[in-house]
Amino acid sequence: MFIESIKMSWQNISNNKMRSFLTTLGIIIGVTAIISLITIVQGLQTEITSQFAELGAGKIAVQAHGTPLKQGLSDNDMENISKIENVAGVSPNLTFISSAVKDGIVLENVPVEGKNHTFFRYNPKLVSRGRPFNILDMESKNKICIINYAVSQKLFFGEDPIGQTMQIGGTTYEVKGVINEDATSDVMSLMSGTGSDYRIIIPYTTAMGMAGIGSITSFEIYVADTDRTDEVIDETESILNQTFNFKDDSYRIINLDSLLDTMNTMNDMMTAVLAGIASIALLVGGIGIMNMMLVSVSERTTEIGLRKALGAEPVSIQIQFLIESIFLSLLGGFLGLVLGLTISYVACIAIGMTFRISYLAIFLGVGFSAAVGIIFGWAPARKASLLNPIDALRSL
């Protein structure tokens, strides 16, 4: 009997193809919206979060502008922080704008960053060719630099820049390496981006003398054991408080791991909001299914009366109409699934992002469509099962 109900339900859908398609259109749009929106947004969030996690894992960013009496930190202050238990290294961040010149070719307003050997130790993929800085470069204040591809193309077009010289702010520097454009860098440089295509890195000790800077106001702490990050932050705060005489707003510490947790929480909230908005289309589609099923019950009143007169149970009639409703919603869900994944794939290719199937989006889309079929199909099915066979046959 159940198999027969399935056959009759499918036959009724097939006999009214256009009406069935228009009925499922709301479900198709809703499922497509859920799958495409969530898949694309989660893909973007995954890309951003993974890059941020790689940049910020095991790092503490510190901005110490100081007070009018003591601006920034000295080398001794940095040494005290580097001696904190569980601190694997400290990397100063210096950035200033200068010019770069080679054989009469001038690049104006080029961001120049001051870094130390610790920075390159924790960013091993940053230098694609040549060598990174070492501790001797810091101690000797060597006039060397690492440039990115844009600077290389402008100043050393058609040549290998490694070992050649260029002028930065009127001082001659030797190029020791070329930056890997695909590699991630430090968070502070990313957050304080200058918007320039050019990038030059020199030893931070050399940068301090060149820029006339006598203290360090920004640096990163690399933590050996991330489970003890809070202890490192407490020790760092203690040193900075003593250094700046407990002056309020003299420094700011950013725990990048906590920031990452906050980003993940916001991402989850955004996904939930998107799913809720897209589900409105499913609600509209469900109302369409209920409307069509009520019309179908009215049109098939005679059929229902004959079946009841021949001994059909109300339950079997209710099951038939319920199955028909579920068929319509699942059909719309399947078409929406295919369309949603297609749109997501095309969008990811256009954005240049890796396409990842979101099983959460598929579960929500298909699950909601099935639920819509059951919920909105129950009332028409119930109405059909309660029809009085005598009243139904009067329409003959």
C-alpha cells in the first residue's frame, strides 16, 4: 500500500509538471541561497582565518609608545623582555618611508621595515632567494636589504638583484635576498599596511640609525609554549609597568591567539545569520507547497471520495498527500543543492579562492527542505484524510 501511495504521488506530480516546478521554485531559491552563501562565506572565512592563524600563532604583539618622559623601549628593556620564561624570541617592528634609487631610476615613498634575525627565524618561507638576516648583521648594523618582487622589477629589471647595490635614503645597501610574495609575514606589518606595492626590509639596528629613532615602540614576542601565553603577558605587563612608571595607556598588548578566537566566534555568528536570512526563502517556498497541496485536495475531492467509498483508510490518503509534499520539497532541495554548489564553485574560481564543500550548508539546505515538505504538507494531507466520502461524491 505504501509503494502504491508513492507511485500515485509521483504520477500526480508528473501530470502537473509546470505547476510542480513553480511550486518548488521557492524551495530551489531558498536551498540555493543557503548553500551558496554559506559555502562562499565559510570559504572566505577559512582562508582569512588560516592566514591569520599562521601569522599570529604563538605571538604576542606589543605597542609601547611610552610617556612624555620615556618614549618607547631601549635595547636593555627589550633584553629584559626576552629573558622572560617561555619567551622564545623578540622581534622589533620599525617602519618608515624613504626613497630607493638604482642607476637613475627613483622609487618614491617606499615602505622600509626594520627587522631582526628572530623575525626571519619564525618566518622561514619569507625569503625566496638569497639569505635572511643573522645576528652579526644586527650587531654590525650592516647596510644590507631584502626587497620584494615589485622593487626588483623596477630597479633590477632583467637582472639578478642578489649581490647588487642600491641607494635607500641616499645610503648604499647591498641586496641580500628577495621576498617570497606567497609567504605570510608578521601581523603587525599586515595590520599597519601602507598600501604600497613596494617593500624593503633592512636590519632594525640600521633602520633605527637611518630613521633617527632612539627607541622601539612596536615589537612581537614569540611564545615557546602557547599554553602559557597568559603567564608571558603578565610578566611583560609587569616589566612595562615598571618601565613606564605605571602610566595608563603607555602600552598595548594584543594576544593574537585570543583575537583569533574572537574572529572564529564572529564567523560562527555570521554563518548563523546568513542561514537565518536564506531560510526565509524556504519558508516562502513551504507556504507555496501548502497552497498547491490545498488546491490539489480541492481538485481531487471526487477521487478522495471514491477511494474512501471503496474502503481506503484515512491514514493511507493522508500518507499519499504527505509523500507528494515531501517529493516536491526534496525535488526542490536537490535542484537547489546542484545550483548552489555550481554557483559556489564559479564564485570561488572568480575570487581566486579554494573551493571547499560545506557539509553544514548541504545539511541545512536539504534538511530544511525535507522539514518544509513535512510541516507544510501535513495540513493539506490531514484535510484530505478527513473528507466525508458522501460529501466528496456529491460533486459527481
